[in-house]
Amino acid sequence: MRNVTVLSGGMGGARFLRGLLHGISTSTVPGLTKDTHVTVIGNTADDTWLHGLKICPDLDTVMYTLGGGIDDERGWGRRAETWSVKEELAAYGVEPTWFGLGDRDVATHLVRTQMLEAGYPLSVVTEALCRRWNPGVTLLPMTDDRVETHVAVTDPDSPSGRRVVHFQEYWVRMRAEVPAEAVLTVGLDSSTPAPGVVEAITGADLVVLPPSNPVVSVGTILGVPGVREALSSTTAKVVGLSPIVAGSHVRGMANQLLTATGVEVSAAGVGLHYGARSSGGVLDGWLVDTADADAVPALQGAGIAAAAVPLMMTDETATAAMVSAAIELVSA
Ligand code: GDP
Ligand code: CA
């Protein structure tokens, strides 16, 4: 296969991509050769503006992870990070103080913001940032338009009993501990795919939905008008890997947001939510973890090829084995 396209969020997607590139470079994934090219369509609905800076957490997580700049322990932000800017802002009493804005990381946001203000679209800015990091993939934002996920949360102090916060506030400040009532993706319906996004899907030999958040990562990418159409018309197989293992997200907040969206928190629930391409959905195949082997018949019954294999991304070798299983599933 020459071209593989992955629809990615931040940490789950980046970890998966690291394993995919490992499999390619070590020729350990049948079907993928050393010249296989990977294009990543990155979620931008987590993006926010803070202290005058445009922050793109998922694009940066992919870029830093694949470019060797990530703090591996945290899974986000720069390694060997210091926090003087954050401390100085707090000393001025400037809100928000809960967002982790590291000194090294700030340089990325400064470059990005300056370029955006000079009139470059996010896709061009991302390409420029990647020239430093050489992530080994083509990284495309899903859209150049401003799209932001907001979460409606229960708030007994508000007259309406609820309050709407930016996704980052829900996740970082509230730690997703407050019940979520609804997820609203502001600007999504009127957004257009960034240059290259549709072509990356229609021209791919394989499209992968990695174990990324089905609501606020893959869900928002699928919501960009034109992306679903590209997935239904591509000649490539579309295969996904469940981010839900044994009825729960491995790390993150998918449980809360799936519940708010009315999707069952299970490997089968997410696969059926994406649906079979043969009946208007996006999947040809769906891998579930061995703990969820009993989900396979229901998925197959819905027209989705399914199999159960270990899906914990413990290291690059284990993740590359997941890629092999995904390809095998849709190559039969
Ligand atoms: P985020 O943008 O940083 O939240 O990252 P993503 O959206 O790309 O991925 C987050 C999701 O990845 C989580 O909600 C988990 O469900 C899933 N995840 C994380 N680690 C693993 C793993 O080792 N195996 C599987 N199957 N899923 C994982
Ligand atoms: Ca994210």
C-alpha cells in the first residue's frame, strides 16, 4: 500500500501513529512497505485561544510525538518543559490559570498565531511548523475554519441549571468530573475540509480510524461537511480500532461524552455508532479488544467485518501488531 490516511485526535491517535510508523520502518506489517506514505487528518475542534495565542492541542500532540519532542510521561506538551510564562501570568492574576502552557510550547503558539494573523491558513501554518519537527507524516488539520467543541454541563448555581464551557475547560479544569449533558461543536456545520483532506481519503489505499475519542476527535472530523461523503466514495477500505476496551476508555473522557451523546460505552456501541459503509456508515472493519470478543457477532450482523485482538498500545511493537490485524481484517 502506498497511501494510508489516519483520522486522528491527540494522545490515542499519536500513540497509534507511532506504532504505525514503527511497523512501516521495520517492515513488520504485511502490506506496508518502507515507502508507504501516511497522511494524518488531525482534529482541530479542541483548539482554543488563550492569552492571545491560538492553541491546537491535537495537532501539536501528533507533531511533538512523531517529531520526538513530546513529554512521554505526560503524553502532551514538550519534554524538559519549564513553566515560567504560566507562573508569571498567574502572578498577574490573569485567567485562565488551569491550562498547561509551557515555555517551550509557547514558542509554537507564538509562531502559529503570528502566521495566522499574517493571513496564512492553519494548514499552511501546520506545514511550516512540521518543517522543524519532521513527523514523518503529512499532517493536515481537518479544516482551516474555526471549529470549537463546547460541553453543556450541569450547574446548579445557574438559573437554567446548566452552563456551556469550552471543551478544554471541561477536560482540563473540570477533569470531566461534572456530568456532561450535551456536546456542541460550534462552527462545524459551516466548515469546509482543509486543502488535501478529501483527496487524502479518496486517494488512499487504506483509511484508518485509530483508537481516538469517538465524539470529540474522530466524531468532529467526520462532522466536517464532505468528509463522510469522501469516506463513502473512496475505493480504499476503512478500518477502525476500538478506543473502548472492556466497557471503558483506557484513558481520557470518552465514557462521559459517549453517554452525553447517547452512544453505549462499549466496543460494539462505538462500532455500530460509526456504522457499516454498506448501510450509510463509515466502516468496513472494526477491531475490538480480546476482552470484547463477544461484541464480534453483533458487528458482523450489522455488516462490519470484526475481530478481537489485543488493543492496548503498550509499546510500538504491540501497536504495529494492531495495525497488522486491522489490515488483515479488511484484506480478506
Ligand atoms: P486526545 O485527543 O488526547 O483525547 O486523544 P485521542 O482522541 O486521539 O484518543 C483518546 C482515546 O484513546 C481515549 O478516549 C481512549 O479511549 C483511547 N485510548 C488511549 N489509549 C489506548 C490504548 O492503549 N488502547 C485503546 N484501544 N484505546 C486507547
Ligand atoms: Ca483531543
